[in-house]
Amino acid sequence: MKLNKRTVAHFATCESHVDKEGTLLKRGEVNTAFQRRWFVLKGNMLFYFDSRDDREPAGLVVLEGCTVELSDAAPIEHAFALRFAGASARTYTLAAQSHGEMTTWMRAIASANFDYLHTLADELERQHRSLLSTRKPILALPRASLMPSSKFNGQCPLQPIPHSSHDSRLRSNTASTDSTIPSPRRPPPPIPPRPVTVARTRPETPASSTTFYMECNDGPGLASDLALSTFQELHAEYGATVQELRRQWRQVSTTRTDWTWQEGDLLHF
């Protein structure tokens, strides 16, 4: 394996994510005595420095194909070994200061290679598919979300638009302002609130028959009285309600001469 020395040194000391770092004892290859080194684990690369303040690492261990195991033959406590496959592969013997620190280092190094991540991804994908196969489709909304105020032919009746004292003062102020200051364009009459909300869900149905659910804003009622219907049926059923609302709104705004109404379908297919 060939690596660019400057690139690797920059990656070891840059402010990237560090999986684990700390002091470990490392057994030398020529001098078999254990020496204190500062280790930094980033991804599948284990860097070690002579001291914590060094700007360049003294060595690098690429953890692909690495096996982490306890080293009972080492003449020191809390020792573990990093072994690689191959006759000429080197074995790194490290030692921690306590048993707990040794355990955390062994777990971090064992989970830092690509084989572990690939196995973990396969297991998570298997669990995800298992959940998708056992999940039951939601065929109706909860009863609390379907609350029409009253019932008349399965529709929610229109509620009168409340007029508060603040609205009266606002209209009087607007009228006085329009009479004193000429305005080239007057605002349209206020739009009444929507009495019915149509919430769209995606149950497991064919694409040719998209299903919609009707949800009213307020008032008690029974969810069993509201049946599922296609979008075309829902549009035709509540289109009459919307037309009635427009007719009432037009009667309120008959005094306005600068407002024009356009007849037509609500939606075009």
C-alpha cells in the first residue's frame, strides 16, 4: 500500500472527527520494551505519536483485515494484540493502563474496519425489511381527528363568519381612509375561513384510485359516518358546499363595484 506522507500527516493532525484518542504502551519491533505513545483513531487509521504535542505521527496502522485479541504472552497487564493475516505481517502489541480502558480500545479498533461496517449495514437492512413486512397498513384515521360539529348528509355545515368589534373599527377606518386619500386599487373583501380540511394520506391502494380522508376542524362526531371516496367523488360532493359559500360571500360583497367574479370549475382534470 502506498500513501502520500504529507496527506496522511495532515489528516492525522487536522480538526477532523476523532473516534478515540489516549495514551497506550506500544511494544517496539527492534527494541521489545514497551514505550509510551499517544494514539489517535480516525476511521480505519490508527496513528501514534511520540508525544501528544507532536505535529507529525511517528507511525500509522491501517486496520483493514485486523484481528484484535488479548495478549496473554505479554509480560505486562492489560495487553492486547493487533494481528494481520499473512506470513510476513507484523503483529502490534499494545497495553492500556486499566482493564476498562483496554476494553474500550479493543472495541473501538475492532469496529473501525470496513468488514464490520458492512456486516452492521447488512444487519440493519435485514431488520428494516422485517419491520416493513410485519407493519400493518393504516386504513383509517383516529377517531379524535374526525370531529364534525354536526351531521347533515355526511357533510359539515357552514359556520357564519364572526364579526368582532375590531373588524367593525377596521372597516370604518378603511372607509374613512378611502374617502380622503384616493387609491388606485382597493383590496378584495376578506376571505372566510375554511370550514373543512381535506387531508391526504397514502394507504396501500392502486395508483388509479387515490384515496382521500375528510377531516373537520371542530365539534364532536362519529368517525364511522365518514366513508372513503375517490378524489373525483370528494370534489363533486364538497364542490356544492364551496359554491354555496361563494354565493353567500357574493351577497355580502354586493356593495363593492370594483370586484368581479369568475365562474368556473374549482379544479381541472
